[in-house]
Amino acid sequence: MDEPTKVLFNGECPVCSKEIGHYARYAGKNGLPIRFDDLNTAARDGWGIDADQAARRLYVAHQGEVLSGMPAFRVLWAQMPRYRFLARVTGWPIVRPFTVLAYDRVLAPLIYRWHLRRKSRA
């Protein structure tokens, strides 16, 4: 049997935990072979990624390959029937560069800075 797709996410981030929580509930309800690992637990140890690096973006391990950012989202979405269209659309050659740019240069850095501010206040 193939190893499940694994997702490494920041459970302390309200945005991340809400979105990934939604995917986890969907995967569980539909019996999909996807495992969700919170980077703030011992589960991160198996990834070989330090907490700061892991907090900067989404990571997905699938078929022996670890991906991050939009490629990771595309792999995750492709595993879930309801979201396969997102995987396809965001992978189109004309769309892909814009989604990567939006995630890498705008969304992920904003969420990461918000994460750092929340941690410094705690």
C-alpha cells in the first residue's frame, strides 16, 4: 500500500489551522489517505524541517517527494475530489506563475509575519 500524502502545517496560525482543519475534516469524512502534521508537535521531527522554516509555508510529502508552497497545495488539492479543479486550474501554464507569485511573495510572507507578531506578544 502506498504511503499517505502528508501535510505539515502551523496549527498555531489561525489562518492555517482553519484552512487545513477544513481539509482534514474533508479527508477524514471521505476516508482519504492524507495525514496532517502540526509543526508544533513531535510530528515535525519526521520531516527534517525546523520550526521556523516550516512556519513560512505549507509542506506536503507525496510519493517520496517533499513540496512546498503552491506546488504543495496543488498536490494536496489533487488528492481531494472536491478540490481537484483547483489543482488543475492553478497548474495551467498561464495561471501557475501568478499563483506562485501571489503565494510566495504576498500571502505566505504576510501570514508568516503575522505568526511572528503573535508569537512575540505571547
